[in-house]
Amino acid sequence: QRPEALDLLLPTDNDAVHKSELKLILLDLKLPKIDGLEVLRHLKNDPRTKTIPVVVLTSSASEQDIIKSYQLGVNGYVTKPIDFAQFSEAVYQLGLYWLVVNQKPHYQ
């Protein structure tokens, strides 16, 4: 059975999400049923999602996870703060950067 993360981001039916609707993907590496690195691999290999920025937001500070994420094409890697207020601020800052400050090509 195909994992829900891939069904949502890379649908195979007529209810396909248009890539113009997705502006940023925050991806945890610890997902049920599938490794987040595998989801990242699918996202960066699919023409529908290849150019959408993906930021890993995870509890793992493993150098191996960081290296593998960048090898697979991640746009950023952030270790989740444990404190909820700090986590909320980190998500806010990520959104601000990727959705407001960062320059994207017009074809996206």
C-alpha cells in the first residue's frame, strides 16, 4: 500500500494537486510507513514537485541524515526545537523566508 504522504503530494488519480498550489513542503524524516528520505527522493524525482522547495524539519541532528538530505536535493534542513514556542517561531521564520523573501522563478 502506498504511503499517505506520497498519495497527498504525488496523487495518481484525477484529483491531482496542481503544483502551483504547493509553495513549500516541510518534511519530517520520521514518518509512519515510509522514511522521510524516501519521500524526499520521490519529490525531487517527480517533475510536478521537483522545483517546490522542500525543507526537512525534524528532530534528527544526525550528520548522515543532513548529508543524505542535501544529496537528494533538499533546500534546507532544520532541527526541530523541543520547546513549542521556539518550534512555532522556527516554522514562522521558515515560512517568511521561503514564501516572502526567497526569489523563485516565475514559471513555478
